[in-house]
Amino acid sequence: MKPQTADLLKFLNESPCNFLAVKNLTDRLDRAGFTPIDMADKWNLKPGDRRYVVKNSSAVFAFIVGEDPAAGFKIISAHSDSPGFRIKPNAEIVNEGGVVTLNTEVYGGPILYTWFDRPLSISGRVILRGESPLRPVTRFVNFCRPLLTIPHLAIHYNRSVNDGNPLSKQRDMLPVLGRVASKEEGKGLLTRMVAAELGVAPEEILDFDLTLYDTTPACLFGLNEEFISSGRIDDLEMAHAAVTALTASAESGRADAMTRVMAIFDNEETGSGTKQGAASPILRGIFQRLCGDFETYSRAVANSFMVSADNGHALHPNYPSKQDPTNHPVPGDGPVVKINANCKYMTDARSAAVFRGICERADVACQVFVNHSDTPGGSTLGNILTSQIELDGVDMGAPQWAMHSCRETAAVADHLSIIDAFTAFYSL
């Protein structure tokens, strides 16, 4: 197994939620000589500085300041969030026999039935009392062990389950946590568990953002271990490729007129309409701070290019009819450029040509994804971000199977190729 592949598996295992994904990204940036900077700080940066901004603990924007502010930005963007389940407040439900289930809410668009009967755990962000109500303390929690499962109804009670099984998100998808002796013991159980895990008093916890995740580790499979199996491949695979390329670019020590940028947004799976999402002005504000004045900013944007990296759909061997007749990416044959006539992606002929040139520079094969014309496609970061910044750019990603499943599949070769392409982009 190549070091970059092993590192991806490690990153996936250690990033069960958006908050921990961003923490792991910033840890990698720290080791590469990047230092944090806050939007509330007064910025006084010079060429070559390596800095990063964290927003909401769930998005990170890292950059290496270029020699010429007007020369523009080389940007790779991805997102930190994945579909799944968030735990609601007052979550404990004590059922007959003292069996405790947790009240959850679906986040994004997961394939619901893939979450049944798996060993699940909890991770996320916990907010504690601080010195001021305006300055609470943020801690991260990860139980790192199986705690729950969402048990499926036995086939004996639903003989037609394999012929179609409509699911209620409120009734059918609640995870079992354990048993208690009384309803009174069940009240506040989750808060007490989190407090014990963090080593704080329960009354210090003001609120939390907690997520379920499958505890089965990421792994390789296939005749030659050519496939990756894991949760959250969409889109942590692209976040990993981006940080790997940016830190390699930083460690090369090469000067560049352009500013090299990695932008990892949150909430792409719910439309990006948050302060840490691609529809917010956060990246535009960072660029304006780096440029200093509107004239320089406008010139810089005109000279910039963005690679919007969010995975795409590979040709499924059991469902070839779902793909476009002439454009059907195969896992292992290289990254895919995503194209849509109705502008669901930011790709146009020019930006696709630019990315093809980058791939040629890296000696990487390139594929094309276009939706079957009878199947509407989703959108991603690129076209959403262009509502805030009039950037030129391309939407691309690794081809994968089972997008939004609890367990997704991608190809090792594609991930390595994309790291090479991203590294070549930053070195142009």
C-alpha cells in the first residue's frame, strides 16, 4: 500500500464528522508550517506566509500568500460534511423494558437503509460554559467505540421488505443506545455520557452538535486492493487530496506570483447556505483582505482559477443504463470533469480544457461525467460559489459508487492521480 493511500484511510477513520475532519486538516497544516489567523485580527501578511482561517470549527481556508496580489488565486475547494444523522436535543426515548433510543434528524440525503444493523458511534462538537456568554468554549468528542445500532425489522414481520420498503425517518431510523432501569435514569443520559468522555461536569455543557457514524474502519478490497471502502468518501477524499497537494507545495519552498488556496466548506449536502458554506461571502472576504483594495481584488479574481473538487458517479456494473450513453467514467481510469448544459456545474469548454492541460502536465488520464438526459443531476460547490465570486473554474472529482451510502466505494488509482493533478496545479 502506498503511503498516500494509507494516509487517506487514516484520515477517513479519524474524521467521523465535519468538525473532526477540519481539526485533522488543520493539524496537517500546522505540521507544514501554516499558522491560524482570525477574521477579527488585523492582517499584515507578506509573500510566502502560510496561514489558515477556520469558520464555525467546520470549514477551513488555507493559503500561501503570493508575490503579486493582483496575479490571482489558484484554488482547490471541497467540503467537510457528509449525509447521515444528527442527534436532536432531549434525545433520549425510554421504551418498554428500559430500551433507550435516541431521537435523531436526517442530515442531507443519505441512503437510509444502508445505516441499518451497523455498529455506530457518536462524534461532534460540544459547547461548554466560558468566562463570558459571548465566548463559550468549544470541545470535540469522539467515543471511538460501538455504542448504538439501528435495528432493522425482521423479515418475518415484513415479508415484502425486498420488494420495496418505504422508511419513516422519525419512526424507523432511531438508534438503540442501551437499557436503563427507569425512565428517570434515561433523562439526560447522553449529556452525562458526553460529560464523562470529556471529563467535565454535565452542568458545564450548554449545547452540542453530535453525529452518528459507522465504526467499521476504512479498508481496501479487490483482487489487487484496487478499491477503497469507507464512509464519507464524498467528499473527504477530495479534502485529503487538496491538503496533501497544498502542504507538498508549501514544503517545496517554491515562490509563486499567485496565491495558492485550499477552501474546505461545510454544509454542501444541505445547499451551502450557511456562514461556513460556499454560498456565504467568507472566501470573498478572505480574498479582499489579501488584496487590500477593490481594484487589486477585481484583477486578482479575473486572473484566478478554481478546481471545485466533489466526487462524481462511476459507471455501475449492475446499472449501466443509468449512465449517459457516451460518457460513463470507470473507477481507476482517472478523475472526472463534470459537465451540465443547465449550469448545475461551473465547467465550460474553456475551464475543462484548462483542467485537461493540468492533467496532461501531471501525466494523468481524465474522464468526463454528464448526466443521462432523463435524469436530473445535483449541483455542487462551483456554481454556488460563483454567486459570490465571478471565478473561472471546473467541477471535477473522483468517480465512485454508492454516493451517500453509509459505506461508499472509490478507486485507489484515481485518488493518487488526483493528488498528482492537484500538485501540478499548485506548481503552475
